[in-house]
Amino acid sequence: MKTELAVGSPGSFQVWVDGKVVVEKHLMGFPTEEEIVDAVGAAMGRRTG
């Protein structure tokens, strides 16, 4: 698996898997570490929880 950091606009935060955004910053703030791990795992077809 390849990872890459891409600089975006200030305050933006998105995690992409296979060309799709799977989690991003929302009005209430940044996602938790658990939300990020779960979203990436789900996008990769792995069970989370």
C-alpha cells in the first residue's frame, strides 16, 4: 500500500482510499483517530470494531 501526503488549503483534512474520500473534517471539527481507522478499514474491505 502506498501513502502520500498532499498539502491542501488551510484547515482542510481528507483521507482518500483508491481515489475516494473516505473521511474528512466536518463543521464540528476533525474526525477522531478511531473514525479515521474505521473509515480506511471499511474502504479496504476490512472488518472494524
